[in-house]
Amino acid sequence: MATDTAPHALPIGRQIGYGIGQIAGQVFRDVPSLLLLFFMTTVLGIAPALAGAAIFVPKLVFGVGADMAAGVLSDRWRARVPRRWWLLAGAAGAPLAMILLFHVPEGATLLRVSWVAGVFSLYMLVFGCFSVPYLAIAGELAADSRGRTLLMAWRLVFTAVGVLIGGALAPALVQQFGGGQPGYEGMARVLAIICPLALVIAFFGSGGTAPAPVSARPALSPRAALAVLLRPRFGVLLGANLLQLAGSGMGYAALLYFLSYNMHRADALQLVGAIVLTMCIGIIIAQPLWVWVARRFGKIRGFVAGSLIYSAAYLAWGAAAMAPVPVILGLAFASAVGNSGWAMLGFTMVADISGDDPDHAGLYSAAWIAADKIGFALGGTLLVGLVLSAFGFDSVRAMTGQPQSARALIGVLVAFAVAPPLLNLSGAAVLARWGRER
């Protein structure tokens, strides 16, 4: 995958060093998406719609604000402050943000909701501080489209590692530390060590490359920045990605609900680990395939093909809720293969755009990361919370281990296996109809 020895290729050590940073980004993204809503509804006893809003609003306000600020400032200061130094700032703030998020004090519902919303706002500030410059670095490390495709393939490999940590190790740690709120607190303490370590490794791994020369341009006004982001090459890609992320966010956040209630698995926290491990294997194995597809058929066609595979797997999974575990694992593997295709090729196209326009690389990266957070939060917290509440999901029954109503189970099915494919296919259709790679 990354053994290209052509002069334009980065040394494999640099590719790996850069890619390791994605472990922190993926853990910061996936742990709240998979566990926070489930934690608030089944451990803290907060209604799904209220819990979803408490997570979504900080992502929308502080997440987007921090992303845009980090993107603009990393562009403006890159002659004096190389983008990789932002990774160290993220490494310093990550432990505090991760630990506080699940250390929710005892008290009334309003106090607990306010705590989560406030701490999650800090969490989003820290996340934006390192995630936006990290993506922009890719356009500086690799000089051409092929090099960026290889770099993004390595990024997706370590995305799989991050998914494994956030989706398999984290639930296992909750169980290891005794479940309930103490289990989530112990899990957070372990992740508070892993995330900054990954960012420090990426800091050193991405060193030694001089950023592109900075042209003497005035600072962008908000209107000018919006005009840059609305250029068709980027705007269409961003819109397609936003739709797909909303869908994948719903599927990811609803996974534990689907396992627990529709599949009637008392071992949901253990089974989710096997599912996530299978998905990670799919992501890693698929990377050489998608690199070849991009070179042979083009990135947009590969993006659409990945979306079709992903959507078909989720539709089949919803119809096979009572299937044996090996069948479920096979569907999880297929969904990961498809997901890795559209995710990797989407990031590659953004890196191409940033590399061709280095003066706005931070701005493009900020908008892309902001869309990632908005889309994943919109689907994974707000929409899932609203769907579950609309179909009568009962948090009090969930706290006491009682089953949900038949109507509530339909809501879980919609959130997990119906809405995600529809949103994903809509995004693919947008890119296929209006997108262009160059």
C-alpha cells in the first residue's frame, strides 16, 4: 500500500508517523458518538431527546467555532507556527477534556445535563485545536495526488486502530471497571493517556517538511471565506460528505441500542467489541483495494461504490436482526469495507484541493472537520435522540433493565438500519451528479 519508492513518495516512516495521529482524532470522535448518548440515557436516566440536544448544541456552536478559528489561524500563522505544533496544544488539553466528560456529578437532571453540555463544549475546543491542523498537514507532506492517496490510506489504517480503541476497547473498559458510571470514568482515564501519546508521535512523525510558501494576501473576510468554500469542486464534496456523515453517525450511535433491544443481546457491550474489531479488519484490508479503485476508475466512482456497499450492508443488517453472530459480523465487515472507501477517497479529494490551494488549506480542513462533527453529531445524537423519543423509547425502563415497547423497537430499527443507508445514498448521488475530481 505505502511501499511506493518513486521520488514523490514520502518515506514509509513519515507516512506511519503522520497516520498515528488519527488514533487520537478517531477516539475523540467515536467515544462520544458510540457511548455518550447511551451513557446519558441508560446510566444517568436522561430522556433521549434532551440528551441528544445536550451533545449536539456544543458540537454545533463550539465545535464549528473552534474548527473555523483553528483553520483560519493555522493558515495565517503557518509561516511562524508550523501546523504540527498545534498537535502539541491538543495533546495538552486532551486528558482533561476526556476525563471530565464522564465524571458527571450527582444531582438533579438539569445539573447533569448542564455539566455534560459545558464539558463537551471544552471537549470540542480541544478537538478542533488539533484535528483541523492535522488534516491540513497532509497537503504539505505529500506533493501530488498519488502521494496524498497513499497518505490517506495510512490515515485510514490508523482510523481503524482508533475505531478499535473507541469502539471495542472503550466498552470493554467500562465492563472491566465495573459498569455504571464508575466504569465509564475508569474508561475515560485510560483514553486520557492514549490520545495525547498519539498526538505527540504525530508531531514528531510529521516534522521535517517545510510548508508551502505563504503568499502576501490580506486576511479573508467572512464573505470571501464563504466564497472559497462554495467553489463547486469543494462545496459539492462537502455537501455529499455531510449527508453521509449524518447517516453513519446515526448507525454508529444506534448500534448499542440495536444490539441491546432489537437483537436482545444481554452481552451488547462485549458483542460491540467483536463487531468493531471486525470492522477494523475490514477497513485495513480494504485500503489497497480503494487505492487501486481510485487509480483505475477515479475517486468519485470509488466514492459511490463504497457508499453502495455500506448502504446494502446496513439494510441487510436491519432485516437480519435475529441472524447468528457470524452473519452479523459478515455484514459489519462489508459495511466497513464500504465506509472505508468513501471516507478515504473523500479525505483524499480534500487533500488534493488543499494541496492545489495551500493559502486556504486550513480553511478547507476546518470546514471539512466541522462538517464531520456536525454531520456525525446531527445523526448520532440529535436525530437518533429525536427518533427514539418520537417512537417512545423509555429511559427509566432502560435504567432498570426492562424491555422496550414494540413501537420503540421500530424507532431503534429506523435509527440504525433505515435512515443511515438513505442518507448515505443521497450523499453519493449528490457527488456523482455534480462532483468533479480536478
